[in-house]
Amino acid sequence: MTASIGRSIQRTESVDKVTGRARYAAEQPPIAGQVYAWYVPATVPVGTVENVELADGGPAVHALLWHGNAEKLGEVEDAELHVLQSDSVAYRGQIVAVVLADTLQDARAASARVQVRYADVRSPDNTLSADHSSLYAPESVNAGFPTDVTVGDPDAALTTAEHVVDNWYSTAPMHNSPMEPHATTAQWSDGVLTVWDSTQAPSGVQGDLATAFGLEPANVRVIAENVGGGFGAKGSTRPNAVLAAMAARATGKTVKLVLPRQALFDVVGYRTPTLNHVRLGADSSGRLQAIAHDSFQQTSTIFEFCEQTSESTRHIYASPNRATTHRLASLDVGTPRWMRAPGEAPGMFAVETAIDELATATGIDPIELRIRNEPDVDPASGNPFSSRSVVQCLREGAEKFGWDRRDSTPGRRREGNVLLGMGVATASYPVLISPSTAAARVEQDGTITVSVAASDIGTGARTVLRQIAADALEVDADAVTLQLGDSALPKAPGAGGSSGTSSWGWAVTKVCNALRDQGPLQPGNSAEADTTDDVEAQKELARMAFGAQFAEVAVDVDTGEVRVRRMLGVFGIGKVMNPRLARSQLIGGMTFGLGMALMESGVVDHEFGGFANHDLAEYHIPACADVTDLEAVWIEEVDTELAPMGGKGIGEIGAVGSSAAIGNAVYNATGVRVRDLPITLDKVLPHL
């Protein structure tokens, strides 16, 4: 037997995907009597709905549901799922009705005939500012991290520091907009609800739908056979799942609801804009004496969500005086949600840009400055790191990237009408592991079926879990069949927080070890496993993935246009399960960082509410032409204090630090410091 872990095994489902056999939520074959739903969005920024009716003419419809006739649901924690439960409109684009017809075309046409009468309409309060009257400190931030942490006296230390950086940095709203739009097909049969849903979390959707419709979880089945990306937007139950299930129960028919692309900019979440006040104080040698990071972001008026924007700052550099805070403004907007590296991506842009400014102020090379401030233990907890590879990533990256060719004086490298510059930034992301269950059985033909209610959202989870199972069973990967994407399988956490492989893989390893411990793999043998106790028994250590991001840019002096010529990411991510898939995840994250740095920006409509650029024609994302030379590598890192496989999450760390590296490269090229993302030509050209 050849070990599977560490090999670039081809994706399990690759042939099915390229031949079209792989089915997504919207592609399930029509069920007899199936009808189609189309949602009706609010067209006012804030107000109430007095009445909804269907104008005469056009094809017949099966139903028009709105809060006046929709069933009352059980209260799910996320108020965005309280679909059609009140007359209140909290933001433009919120779902106020749904219409059902025999065909998708008829349903969409009928939605144009829906007449909604509004009252109490007013202009939106949707501008985030650091002095907004609604600002408050949430009890905690995403993933349960503390809201504020203060150690020592940063204010006092800043007054005596030899070098001080005190600036504001901002990031724009960003939209996940995965390739596959959110879609749900819902069917009721004898009190049992089955949904085919585009979700990162089948078990989570199962629980929410059970609560909403007053069912036992066993009477809800969520199937997510293939998911075409999510980036966090499908990490929790979304309104489409609730709406489809509600419509199916109201009509007694199977209902298919596919959200149009524009809806993905309104009702499924987005990355909040952020404002970051970062203050750094250093002595004459560049060693930090104070770090302060105050972050400001927005949430809706109906549900609280707060990214952990200042969290990474607590772990990345040593300083005796530190303060990090989070503040939220409740605005007339949709609720922000997770987007690849929530908190870490915008927060590290701010801090790593400030560190670059400190390097300029002290005259110290940006890499050397970071190394001088490397902590011996986790600054936040005082715990040892299970492993920490920042210095190695920086040094190896500098050598591979040719950092010694960088001119420390901005604006001196030129080719024709373009200025060239290099930038660097550090990346970090926490190692998150959640309890999971799994099952395994030996089939009559001697192959082994391993089951876990995980979700493969395009990352290659099916393939990697097969590899993990094969090595635990000491068999070839071809002897293992992996079942996932179904809440009827052993309960598992969703795909998010770069935790999937560690969480599911631990359960898969445990169940396969249990099966092997029974002796020879005989047909009929089976085992089950639960890692709850194992996860809770982990030592108190700081577990994080780290990296160093490098970028070289060319800036056109005539237009101010920025082009990224090349990028390199060097990462410390523990043991790599599948190099091909790992590289794909890392460069995908780096591409996200490029988009964040140069082009992605949700334009808030301050008059009518919502976003003005709610499609992929006007919300720009990187194309292949924007990513000409991008590479990700990793160091050899052995960490025995992780899940048994020894790996760290890789799905998000590529998106951390990459935008700062690009911004720092723009400064090195031009001498223009852009602190507000994205770095568009209008922010560069006037200063050239």
C-alpha cells in the first residue's frame, strides 16, 4: 500500500464535474407536480408593508405568499430567517413576498405583477462612521473572541515612543457571490421535510429548519451533494431554504427556488466595510512598545454580526502594551456575514500597512522589522504556540522572491511609463477544530464506505477525506468510498473557518482506527466515532497557521493603473494532505486578496438603500488576466498538537496579508500610501 496523505491525488468528483454529471441544488431532476418560486424584494430602503396583491393578467400562479398569509415560524436565532413574519422592511432588497407558478419563466413574470403598498418609508441610515450615534460594543465577536482586550497602558507608551504611526485604514464592502447562486428544492412528505440546498452546513440547515417548522431534526433531511462555492455566504442557513420550505408546505407541492445573481448582493450576506484606527509606537531599534487597533463595522437593525477585525492583531507581534477593540453600528442594511477570512483579511490589511509605515519611519527593512518584533509566546494568552513559522516564511520568501532587488526608496525603479515596487506582509489564521461524528463500514466487495455530513464546496474535501481514511485503514484510496453532503449521515460541523479537514478528518481517522482495531476488514464490520471529548481535551496552546505574502506591482504613471506582476505566498500550514489541492486553495485565497486590494467594492446607495452595483458587470472581481504570475509554497512544518493528521486550515490564510502586500508594493513603487481599499487609479494618479 502506498500512503495517500501527501500525494496529489485527483479530485474524486472531477470527471463528474467536467462532464456535467455532478448535480447541484438547482439541477435536481424535476419531481412530479413541482412548481417554481420567485422572490419579491423590497424596493424601499426602510418602511412597512401594508398590502401585497397580484395584478391581473399573465399566466396563472399557484400562490402569492407575504406576511399577511404566510405561516408563523418558530424563532430561529438568525432574524434574517424570519422570512415573511412581519410587516417591517429593514433594508432594500429584503424579501417581502414570493410567487409560485408552473415554470420558472411564469414565476419570474408573475413577480413583476406583484404590487406592494408601503408605508412609513424613510431615507436610509446606511453610512458607517467612527462617530455614528448607534455605535456599541457587542458582548463578543465572531467565533466567540472577546470584544476588547487591553494589556498595559498603550496610550502612555505612545506618548514616549521614539517612532509613532497613527493612521486610519478602511476596507470596502465585499460580496461573496460564488459561482453557484443559492438554490433550494423543498419537498414535504408525511410530515418529513427534504431539501436539496446549496449549503456549506447540511447539519446546521437541518437544525434551523427543524426549529423554524416545529419538527424534530430527524424529520428534516438536507442534501448538498455538490456545492459550487460559498466563501462563507452558504456557511449558515440562508433565507432561500426557509422560503422554499414554507412555500412547499403552503402549496403541498415540491418547490424549487433559485436566487438570481442580484439577490446574492442583498439577502445572503456580505463582508462588512471596516474602519480601523491603528497606532504603533516603537523605540529607536524598531521594537514595538505599543499596539492599538480600534475597529469599526456595521450590522443590521435586525441581527447582530461582528467580524473579529482586531483579533489577529492580538497574536502577531510582541509588545508590552496592547489594546484592541471592536465597535458596531446598527444601520439600515442587510446583515453582514462571513466572507473568506472574516475579520482577519481587513484587520491584517490595516495592521500590516501600519507596520510598513513604521518600517519607513524607522528606516528598517520591513522584513527585519517584523522579525525584531517576533513574540516568544502568544501575546494574547501567554500560551506557547504549537508551532510558529513567521520568521522562516519571511526569510524563505525573501530569498525566493528576490527581495534583495527591492529599492527601499520609493519611485526609483522604472520601466518606460511604469513604476515598479515590492511589498511584503505577514499572514495568520487560527486553527479551529469542532467536534464531529463519522461512521464506517466494510461492504461485501471489501471496500470501505466512510460517512460524515460534511460539505464539499469545491475545496476537494471528498478527496482529502478519502486519503485520510485510506491511511488510517492502511488501504489504497481506491478502496474507500466517501459519503458526505447529507444531514442523514453522521452529524458534522459546516465547512467554514478553515476547519473542515481538521474537524471531519479527526472523526474519520478515529472511526477508521476503530474499524481496523476490530481485526481484518471483514464485510459487515462497522464502527462509529465522536470526537467531542478529544477536541475538548486538547492542551491550552496557541494554534495558528502563518505565512508571508510578497507582491510586485507596476503602476502606470499616465493613468495610475496598478497591475500585479507577481505574487508569492510562503506558508506554515502543518502537514499538507494533498499538495495539488492545497496550492489551489492558497492561490485562490491570494486572488481574493488581490481583488480586495485593487477592485472589489460594494457601492452603497445612500438615497435608495442597498448596493448600486449588485451584479458581476459592475462589481468587479479578478479575472485570469489580473493574475499573471502567482505562486504559493509551504515550509516543512511538523506540529504534533493539532488533529491527528497534523494539518492546519488552508482555505483562508491565502486571503490574509495579500492585500497589504500589494498596497505596500504600490507605496514602494510610487511613494503614494493608499490606506483605503480598493486601490483604484483615482487614489493614485493625483499624487504621481
